[in-house]
Amino acid sequence: MAWLKLILNWLSMTEFSSNKSLGVAPDKLPPQNIEAEKSILGSFIIDREAINKVADFLRPEDFYNRSHQNIYKAVFALFEKREPIDLLSISNKLQEMKVLDEIGGISYISSLAALVPTSAHINSYAKIVQKKKMKIPIKIQKYTKSNPCEVNHEKTCNIL
């Protein structure tokens, strides 16, 4: 079980923005939809009421991308305190959390807003993200039972 925790930890810390750079086959990546995640976060920036539509069921751990988890944590913290949710407030909150540079700075947050023409579909995006998250343990279990070293990292195999 320790190796499964190691793999889960590695997966949560790694961003799979480029399959080629990691040498990981697309069918070995955990289920995810980064575009849906970005659309949710962009919706918060263009529509301060968008959080009201998903706050009761969407959680930070539903996001696959760690940066997106942190952005959602910041948005949710602002929501809970009834503070404005906009580019400046989110950036400030991320700065307080000491993760603004880690997520790509204010320019990354701005780029999220530019991706989304409307927040009307935020519920659909949130359900996609949750659905993908629910499949992750099944996918990990499937390939770790067949070959726990198949994560493509020798260190993992050496620990086993």
C-alpha cells in the first residue's frame, strides 16, 4: 500500500501538460479534463455570481491540476468571506497563500478569463471535472495491479 500512496502523491504533484515530456502514454494518464477546469475558473473571473452555482458540491480536490486546486481554494475562501471575486482579489488571495508565482502569476489567472466567453455552462463543466475525478482511483488501481512500475519512474520501482 505504501507504493500506491507514493504513486498517488506523485500524480497529485505532477502536471501532465505534455504527455511527451513525461514519456507517459495518454491511456496511462489519470482521467482529467483540464479545459473544463480552466473554464470553471475563468467563469469565476468573468461572473462573480458563478461560484454560487457550484460552491455546494465542487471541492478543490475535484480539480486534477494542483494550480487549479489552489485557485479554487482562493476563490472559495473569498466566497466564504463574502469578498469580491475578481482578478485582483483572487491574485491577492493567492499571494497571501504564497502560491501566486507557483500557479503562473496574474497572467495565468487573466488567461483563464480570456478562455471563457460565458459562465452559463459552469454546472456542466463542474460535473465533467467531478466525473473525471471519480474515475481516478479506478484507473490507478487498474494499472498498478497489472504493473506497479508502469508509472515510468525507476525510483518508484526501486522502492518496491
